[in-house]
Amino acid sequence: MVNLIKSFLNFIYPPSCSICGELVESHGNICSKCWMKFNWISNPKCYKCGYPFPADLDLGPKPMCPHCASGECGLDFIRSSCVYDDFSKNIMLPFKHANQLKYQTLMSRSMINCLRDLNLDVDVVIPVPLAYRRLFKRGYNQATLLARPIAKHFNAVLDVDSITRKYKSDMGHKTSKQRQENVRGVFKIKNIDNLRGKKILLVDDVMTSGATFYELNRVLRRAKVSAVYAVSFCRVVHAI
Ligand SMILES: [Zn+2]
Ligand SMILES: [Zn+2]
């Protein structure tokens, strides 16, 4: 019966690529042409933070970038689906600011996929919080929309209440050191008991310098969580 309804709906609303509109096999998918335009992050990459290395390097099973090798990444793992470039930017920014929610399935599915080989055990999924002022202005937190299907996949609790964020002016076009300073102290944990001892997965649409994840990791460690992972749809890749 469910299949019959599905076929009927597919007949009325044929599944189409959420980017270019080309017909595809099932709803939420994108066509192969659009798929190829992303710079998906695969191996070799930093085992800890997912920083992509050039494809032709053979670095062994668990390579690390200099940042992680020096112990500066306090998170257990960070992963991102793709590199932030002109193509992924044109998916990510409309999703963030212009209500283009049709990209939600593509983004969250690719984020679940990029975590797959880590076999993570996750208790709580936390979308990177927006300050209330931004939330009211935008009407939704794009990270929460991505976090919901991810929490479902991990059979984990989606927690949008335990951490609050103070409003600070935009971080656009700042150096990574300025971003780190700008985000320092903006997050506050309200319900430490909800998080203590838990394995936390942070979710955001883009990782720029990593400052937001690092700062959340800092406050979560103080709350004695047992692991902190993070995933973003895209990440800015600076030369290292
Ligand atoms: Zn397409
Ligand atoms: Zn790394």
C-alpha cells in the first residue's frame, strides 16, 4: 500500500534534482552531473579533523595534519562533506539565509555519509546555537534543520536548549585568530546535567576556521562530557 501511494505521488510530483531540476530516481537526491560539481572530501584526509590532503599522497591509514599532530584540536573527530567553494557556497548560503530548505536532505545525508566510517556512538546531537537576535531575524537555525535527521540516524537526543549563545557582531572576513577571540565566551551551558558523561556531536553548515567548534569543545569539556565530535556540510580549506 505504501509503495502504491509512493508511486502515485512520484507520478504527480516526479522526483527531481534539488539543484538543477533534472529528473532523478527518488526525492531528495541530486543528479549525477550536480553530484560531480561538488568537491567531496574523501581520503586521504586528516584522521582527526578531516582536513583534505592532495589525492596522490600515500600517508598511511591514520594521517594527521600539523594542527592536529601538535595536539591543538581538542575535539575527538571533525568531518565535513565537501570543500567550501563557489559551487557548495551556492547551496549553503541560500539554505542559510534564503529559506532554500530543499537542500536539507542533500546536506544532511552527505553529512551522515562522511561520518560513516568512524562508527561513532553518539548520545546527544547539538546544532551550533544561534544568538536569539539572529534566530528571531532568520526565523530558523539552519544547523538545527541539518541536525534533526542526523540525530535520528544516530538514535541520539537532539538538544537545542542546553547551550545558549550571546549575540556578537558578524565574524565575516576576519582572520582565524580574530575569529577565535570573537567567539570566546559566547556559549553558556544551561543544563550541565543533560550533557555530563555524554558523547556529543556538534552540527553546523560550514566550518570556517574551526573557532566555533573549538570554543564549544572548550565549554563542553568543562561540563565533563565524554567525547566531542563535529560535522559540517562544507569547510573552508586553507593551505597548511
Ligand atoms: Zn542536477
Ligand atoms: Zn587535522
